[in-house]
Amino acid sequence: MPLSCYTISVEISVGKTHPLCARSTDRRRLYPFTFEPELRSYIWGGRSLEALGRRLPAGVIAESWEISGHPAAPTRVTSGPLAGHTLASLVAELGEGLLGRCNRAALARQRFPLLVKLLDAAQKLSIQVHPPDAYAAEYEGGEWGKTELWYFLQAEPAAQIIHGLRAGVTPAGFRQAVEAGAVERCLRHVPVHAGDAVLVGAGTVHALLGGTLVVEIQQTCDLTYRVYDWSRPGADGRPRPLQIDKALDVIDFGRPKPALCRPTLAAVASGYRRERLCAHTAFCVERLSLGAGARYGGNCAGESFEIWGCVGGVAQIAWAGGVLPLPAVQFALLPATLGEFAVEAAGPAVLLRTTSGRNCLR
């Protein structure tokens, strides 16, 4: 069950004098949404989320679901006229005005397509794999598959991840290794550092190996097929279940793909630098680096919502209805038809920008 939690208090300041405040807008329906996170307890977590301003209950906390329309842990709006509404209810009420034209398939399912989490990987996660869309649709009751992107906020000096299998590993060889308790010999280890981004495509065997604090941007799916869990007991003292057969159905045994995303320059101007981290069919992610006093202007013109997360420094989002402070580490959801907005920083700041759909990020 989700644990109760508290989040950073964020208030929307409406009516401040600002260039974008000259136009009027329907404040009830269209403004940047922030959410109260849902905390999740798993055996591999720790207490590092406290340093990000999350007030944690006692015990081990592994995940903070920051923006979630998943029925297992829906997040609720923290501020403004729609405070208390779940993300699912926003989808139902605002429809295409929230999701945008690129996400009509998600609107037909009445489901928000993306999920944003913070992960405190204090210990090793299980060796696991997620299914692609087609497999999940056929064998998991019509669910979406799960592709995800990791952005490393913190990483210990020797931090590593598992990303894919070593070249030459076959399905038969992998099954034999699993049955012999020797799966580790099949895995590819990749070192990671703060500021790195890693795309974990569906079908990629993977694991965080401890010592990292991560932003995870993923499809709205909670399907995980474990293949190995380090012979450790779960919270109930028993080994956690494995899903070997399903994992073998979906694992990509092809040529290993690059783990680290190579940022490509999308735009540079006085005071800011915009880099493309990932362009996938499920989502696109950019990193925006702002200098002191810099301003970046955007426009949600109906194609897709945008999720902005401040991961360094302090920024603010200004739009026609007001100004939203965005400290690190905090996320905001901008409706697809919000209109013009600006991201501003008094001092240096780093933000992640996410949209849903390859053709919607410009």
C-alpha cells in the first residue's frame, strides 16, 4: 500500500506583474500542476529522499512517484483551483486540453501516458526486464509496455548499473545460467556518474546496483519480470518471486545497445543551452541549462503536455495566469493548451523537459 507522505510546499502566485500575465486564461482549467508524491517502500531503498525535501515515514523508502496516473499510486494536485484532484481526474476533465493531439490514443484509454519517479537505489535492485507494448497488450490485459529513462542526480564514485547482456549470450545460454545461479556472468556492467542519462528500452535486462539517486521517466506501466534477486529475502523473509519464462519471452538478445545517452545540442542562446537526451516513440527528454538571470520561452500550443523538472538550482515557470516557483527537485505538469510560458532562473539552474511523442518536442 502507498505510504502517506508530505512534499515541498509550492504555491502558485497569481496576478504578479510579468510579461506573460498580460493575457487572460481560464485558471481553473489551465495552469501548471504540481503533485503530492506517493512514496513506495521496497527492500533496496534508503533515506536519501529526505535530502530532496521529502518528509519520510519511518523505514526504508525506495521510490517517490512524483507525477502518476497509475491506479496503484495516483498523485493529487497540490495547489490552485484543482487542488486535491488526482491526475486521472484531470485527464477525464481536461481531456485533449491536458494531453494534446499527440496523445489521443492515451486519451481514448483515459490514462496519462507517463510516470515520473525518484529512485533511492541504496542497495542493488533485482536483475529484471520490462515488456514491450505488443507483449503487454496481448499477455498483460491490454497494459502498456515499459521503456524508461534514468537521469542520475547522484552517483557514488564507483557506481555501476546493469544494462543489457554481454555480446553472444543466447536464450538457451541465459536460461542455463539462470538455472545454475550464474546469471551474473551474462550481464553487462556500465559505470555511471551524476548528470548521466540512460535509456532502458523494453526488453533490456537491467538493474541499478546501489549508490545512486535517480529521476526515472517511464511509460505508465508497473510490469517487472525478475530473473535474479541476489538470493536475498524480501520484506516478509521469503525470496521475492521470479518470472523467468515471461522474461525470456521479452528479452532482447540482439546486439548490445549503447547505455549512456549522448546529448545532442538542440538550441543555444544567450544564457541557456538546450540538449536532447532522448527521442523515443514513448517520450522525448531534453536538458535545459540556464545561467543566472536567463529566460527560456516556450509554448504549449496543443500538441503535447510538457513536464518540467528542476534538478539543480531554483527556477520558476511564468505563464499568463501567474508564476510557479520550481526548486530542486520538483516537477510540474504543463497542460498541452497552456499557451506561452517562460522558464526563468535567478541563478544557475538545470531542468529536464519531457513531452510524450517523438514529433512533439521542438
